[in-house]
Amino acid sequence: MNLLFVAYNVIYWVPMILPFTGIMEYHTGFIVFFIIIIIRAIANLYRNNFLTLEQAVLFPLRIP
């Protein structure tokens, strides 16, 4: 389960780091980061509004 949290956070940070290193263009990084933020927001809304406390603790896309 910890590997999932690490991968989840690495995927979050990659679009912010790569444009500064020149590997990814700025507008591509912005678009990818925006998509990731939308996915995280939807997962957070789902977790907070539709799951019980026990289910929310076990939800794999929660922010630790």
C-alpha cells in the first residue's frame, strides 16, 4: 500500500518538475498537472461525500 502512495505522489509532482528541467514543455506540463488536479479533486469529493469512515480509510486514492 505504501508503494501506491509513493506512485500517487510521484505522478503528482512529475508535471511540476519536468518543465523546469527542459524534458517537457511548459504548456504540456500545465495541461497534465491540471488533469491530475481534477482527478485528485474528484477522488477527494467521492471519498468525503459517499464513503463511510471505514471505507474512506481504506480508499486507495486518499491523500495520506
